[in-house]
Amino acid sequence: MRHHFLLLGACGWVLLVLIFVSRFFSFRTFDDYAERTGQSWTIAGSKMKAGPVTVPEKPAVRPSHQPSADPRETDWELVSDRRNERLSAACRNASLGGLTHVSITKFVLDRIFVCDKHKLLFCQTPKVGNTQWKKVFIVLNGGFSTVEEIPESLVHDHEKNGLPRLSSFTPQEITLRLNTYFKFFIVRDPFERLISAFKDKFGKNPRFEPWYKHDIAPVIIRKYRKSHRDSDSAASGLHFEDFVRYLGDAEGRRHLDQKFGESIIHWVTYAELCAPCEIRYNVVGHHETLEQDARHILRAAGIEGLVSYPAIPPGITRYNRSKVEHYFSGISKRDVRRLYARYQGDFHMFGYSSPDFLLQ
């Protein structure tokens, strides 16, 4: 009989320990969820109420639906963390303040596309694979089943593509989305991006936007070409040298940019487009590693099973130093230094080496 009571007592103690442990893990799970979503919680009576939503100091990558044992996933997360740390350090660098800190204006909010269904924000940075990410958002918003079905003519038709911009929401709705949604954007070498913008808008112009050649180019030529006659300006077209002088003229460019309107988004800085020192993005992808980054971004955002990033032709995202040297071969060192001074913040924030081979 004595042994019987001892056994019952031991069972009772085990039961009490199990109850205590289960309650501990329940509270830990709830606390972890609150921390991941960036919300603080308070207890009022018997109800849980959400406190003020705050932007986390270090945005966490959203957990995917399934855990991965792939070591490459961990490696990419380390790369992403280093990119965010480098960006934060550049934002704290007082000497770069005027090149990195930009107010969150309507111009910035116009650049950010919204997917409420999956709680995503994407800031567009033209000439960095932006078109393909728009296709991804069109699919996520329910417009098409796959990215391959989307007509190219629809992607940039903002009246028909069904992509809401953050600027279309109320201030309270904007704040909520900035604080709680998964946010990302893509960058590439700043000078290579300028070359791409020049070729696309003043060269081939595949989307047929004639105002670049007929309205913008003549104005830049008249102001920045060292020797020209009005009669041959349009015929010869905009030279890359003219384009560089215009971009490097900090004072004279402002008046022209107001005149050109939002056409300038193809060559304004990443800071001006996305305000990365004011908005804490979860991920900054790089065009040079876009094939890997796109896959990991979809996973980090928890949408990898819902949509795929369009296939990237081999070598198209690789940095091409020879091309950069070719385009800058006839540009004076003075003009290159002035151009670099404007985009220096972009070079520092995203870890691109300064183009010393052009500056020396």
C-alpha cells in the first residue's frame, strides 16, 4: 500500500511539471510571434490589445512555409544580413548624409508597389530587372496565373496592370504597411545602371517613348554639349558625354528635372527612389546575383510556391567592366568625378567599389 501511494505521488509531480512546461512554451511562442511581426502587446483585463506598431531596428526575414536544410539558404541569409548592416552603416555616416537621407515624399511612395494579399511592398528601381518584379506582383494580386501569360504592353500600363502604389493609401494605412509588410528592392552598379538607362531611353527605346529623344535630349544638348548648332542637335542625338555632364551638374540639373517630370526615375539615385535610410527594408537584392537573389527573396517573403521569377538569360546580369570603360572612354576626369559625387551614396550604401579605374 505504501508503494502504491508513493507511485501516485510521483505521477502527480510529473503531471504538474508537464503543465508548467507546456504553459512556458505557449507564452514563448506568443512572444516570439509578437516580436517577429514588429508589434508590441499589452494585457488589458482578459483581452489582448495591440500596442503601437514600430519599425524594427533590424528587419527580420519572413519565415517561409517550410524550413530548409540547404546550407546555401543560410549562406544567403548571411549575405543579406551583411548588406543590411552595410546599408545601416552608410546611413549613420554623417559625411554621406546629403546623399543617403531622403524624406518619404509622395515621389517615394509612388515608387512602391503593394500586394495586400501577401503583405508585400516592392520599391521599383528602373533598369534593374524592375519589369519582371512587376509581373510577379501582377500574378500575386490575381491578375494572371503565371508571369509568362502577362503581355509586355500591360506591365507598364499603370491604369490597367492592377498594381496599387503606396501613395494611394491614407497616411495611417501607409504607416501600417511600412511597419508590418515584407519590403524589398533591387540595386545594381550605379554607373552600369546609367549606361542601361541611356541606351534604353536615348538609343533603342523599345517601349517607344518618343519624348526622351524629341523633348528631353534636345534640352540637354543645348545646355551641356560643348559645341553644337541647333540645326544638327536633333540629328546627331544625345551623346553619353552630354548625359554625364547633365547628371553631374548638381545645381543646373534641378530646374531641368522639374521640367522633365517623372521621366527622370530611370537615372535618379536609389536614395531618391526608395529612401532606404528612412524605410527599413527586409531585403536588398543585387542585379549582379539576381538569379540567386530572386529565388531567395520569394522564399523569404513566403511566396515561393505561388509564383516564380521569370528565367534570366545567362550572363545578362553580370557586371561588364569593359562596357563601362567603353562608354566612359571619352569622358573627362572632371566630369566623371562630378558624376561620382552625385552617386557616391549609392556606391557606399550597397557595397559597390568606387570606379577608381575611371577616376585616376
